[in-house]
Amino acid sequence: MEQQGEKAPMRDVRQSPKPDFSRLTSREREVLLLLAGGPSNRSLAQHLGVAERTVRAHLTSVTRKLGVRSRLEAALLATTYHDALLPEAAMPEEAMEQAPHS
């Protein structure tokens, strides 16, 4: 049992099933990809052109939707599944087949 003020140990995201990234909005995916680089909320906000409070709201939504306990776990997921988070990966297979190729 956890003592008051003691945090649960971080789980190994590599041992967990692949998260359902389709639940994330494109902005949440963008924030998650940027988070993998380890920037502060302030840096993320400046890069995205939004308020720090907006970044915190995005991170809260991302951690809730992915079922992770911290921004560190979210960043580890972003690193582990980087390619699955890219915009092309978010497109349904049928749309990708119809999209013009460069």
C-alpha cells in the first residue's frame, strides 16, 4: 500500500500494449511528439504560440486518454511510438491510399 505523499512506481511503457493514439486530437499528438524532447511547458507554449495553461490542459488530456500517470511516461510513449504519432500514421488506411504521393 502507498504511504501518503508517496508516488506509485513508473510502469515500463515498453511492456504495455500499444496505446490507442487515435483518441488524441492532432494538436495533442503534436504536443506529445514535442514532449519527447523534454521541453518545459513554457518552451512548449512558446513553440506552439499558446498559453502555458493551454499546454497543461493538452498534457492533462493526453495523460488521461493514454492512461499514463505523468508527463515522463507520456514522453516515453512518444519516444517509443514516435512513428505511430506522426501525422501520416493518424490517417486511416483508405485515406492514405487516396492521398497524393510526392
